[in-house]
Amino acid sequence: MGKEAKGFEFKKFATPRIIGGIAIVVIVLWALSIIFGSSESLSPRHQADGHDSAAATAHKDAHNTGQEMGTKEAPPESHDVAKAPETESSQAAASHDTPASQDHGSAAHEEAAVHEAGDSHTTPATQAAAAHDPAPAGAGQALPEPAAADKHGKPATAHTATATKTEGHGTVAGHPIDTAPVHKPMPKGVAFVEATIKPMHFELEERWWGWRPNDLIDVSDNVYYFQLGVLEVTRRATIALGERISRHGTTDAFDENLENAMNWFMVKATSYWFPSAESKYRDGLEELEAYLEKLKAGEATFYTRTDNLIPLLSSFEDLLGSCDENLVKQFNEDGTPVSFFAVDNYFYYTQGVASAMASILDAVHHDFLLTLESRNGTELLHHAVESCQWAARLDPWIILDRDLSSVFANHRANMAAPISHARFYIGQLIKTIST
């Protein structure tokens, strides 16, 4: 009884563990089969190998058929030629089989090609495999022609030949690419001339009521003086362009359009008739536009040298110095205090100067960039442009001229701060690019 009890206890102990171990082994084997089976089914190489083998089998069957048909008709000498060493003479002899063998071989190839073309299960991978699979050289079949060599002297494959044909037509390695149109960079000087035209064009054509200084009835003296400031900057930029920037040196002739523009902009701003200021200023803008078109066509010159830029900056520095003096002075030259009615005139004249000058200096940064970078002057010019833009953005409701210690504003002093900064940076820029 004791032995039977011990045997029963052993079976009770061992049976569940044996069954559990077997179950674990079965589960592990099942999981491994699923993992390896899914990885093989998802492998592109495995799929490609399957397609390649299928294509190769079909292709070889077609060649075997042609070979058998060619063998039945070929004379015994053709086999000797095929077994001979592969020299140039033997290849030539093998390629010229009897007419009967060539006919049978070509018929077999045509039949195989029709069979492959009609196969609904043919894929690009199958076609590629068939194209790359070399046909066996035997009786009744001509040897394949040698592939054309590529540009490196190596034999070109079918894929290389396809890529070579298509690369010249907007493709890379046989794949089409989108080619964006190439934009020709604008010639030097276009930005500068456009910036010179823009402020005056706005005052003549886009400003409500147009040009104000020559009106018989002056009802808006603020715009009046603002336009005078824009006109003065345009004059100085046009003179620098005509006398310096557009010429290689003192022996070069003046550009006819720029010479006319300089003359038209010198007409008195208050001239009402014979000639009217507006008509001559429009003529001046037309002359600048004509010069601009010649620049774009490559028929005019624009020299970005420092000795051409310095006279322009010097004239701007002088103009800013005059504006700065009018903004800070408390007494006129005759000793009388500055009138309250003259304060806004100084303010808006300076604002017109700053507005037009900021536009032109920004164009200088664009066209003279290489010259400025070579002399480390881009940062100074950037500060000058920012100061002019700051002055052009001031827009008080009413111009006050209170004492500097007053709780009320002194707008002349507010305008003088950025103007002084612009004049300082332009002066430093002139020194920098002069050395």
C-alpha cells in the first residue's frame, strides 16, 4: 500500500508538469513559426526572388523550346562550334547558323514573347528579371550583341541604357523630376532706380490732391513740406546717379535720360505754369524709367564702387545735418524765436526727407552689398535705415514745441533724435568705406 501511495503521489506530481512543459514547447514553436513566416512573407527580397525564379523558369522554358527546335534541324557541325573555345572567330561562326536553325530559333523567340505578353500575371519585376536574364548561347540561337559602353568605358546594362536615354529630358536615373524655371537675377542698379522713382511717383500720382506746393490755395501745409522733403532727396539721388554711379569715370559721357531727369527735377516746386512742376517731375520720372529699362536690357551701366557711393552718402549727410539744425534750434538767424507756425513745417519737411531716404538707403544695401561687406559697412547702413524709418513713423495729432523740461511733448526734439542717429551712422559709414 505504501508503494502504491508513493506511485500515485509521483504521478500526481509529475503529470501536470509534463503536460505544462509540452504545452509551453508547442506554444513557443507555434509563435516562432508565425514570426518567421510573417517576416518571409513581408520580405521584398523574398517576393522578388519568387518573381525572378518564376520569370526565369518561363524564360528558360521558352529558350529550351527554341533550342530543341533548332537542334532538330541543325547539322552536327554546329555543336562542335558551340563546344569550341569562346574566341572572336568562334563567336562569329556560332552566330551565323544555317537559315533553317535561325528561322526555328526566331519563331521560338516570337512564340515566347507572345506568351509573356499575354500573361495577365506578368509584373514589372517579372519583366525586369526577363530583361536581365541572359539567354544561353546554343545551337539555333544567335549570341547576344555586346551592350553599349557607358561614359566610363564599362559595359552598360539595360537599366543604365534606360537611364542614359532619359537623363537628358528632365529625369534622374530614369525617374522624371520637376524642374523649376530658372529666374535670371536682376542687374545691379534696378533696386536703386526703382527706390528713387517710388517716393515721387506716390506724391504725384497716388497722393490725394496730388502735388501741393504749387497750389493757388494752400490748405494743407503739412503735406506741402513733406513733399518738399521727398523732392530734395530725389534730386540728390538723381544727381549722384547721373554724375557718378552711372559713369566709369570723368571721361564717360552722361547718360541722356539721367541728364534730362536731373534738369526736370530742378524745376521750382512752386511753379504753377510754364512749366508746371507736376508735368516736369513726371517727365523726370519717365526719364528714370527709360534708364531703368536700359539697365534691365544690359544697355546701361551702374558701377557699385565706393568712390561712386561716397558722394551720395555725403549729400545725404549734409541734408540730414540741415534738418537736424532746424529741429533743435530755438532762435532764427536774425535772433527771433522760432515761430510756433514754423515748427510743424520743419517737422514734416524732415519726415519727408527721412521717408524717401529710408527707401533709397535700403536699395543701396541691396545693390552695393558686396562693396559694403568688403569694408564691413553693412551694419552701419542698417542702423541708418532703421533711424530714418523711425523718424518716418512718427505721427502726432498736433505738433507741439514745449520746453524740453515740460510735461508736454516737444515733437521737434522727438524727430531730431532719430535724424541725429541717421546722420551719425552715415558719417561713420563714409569713414569706413573710405579707408
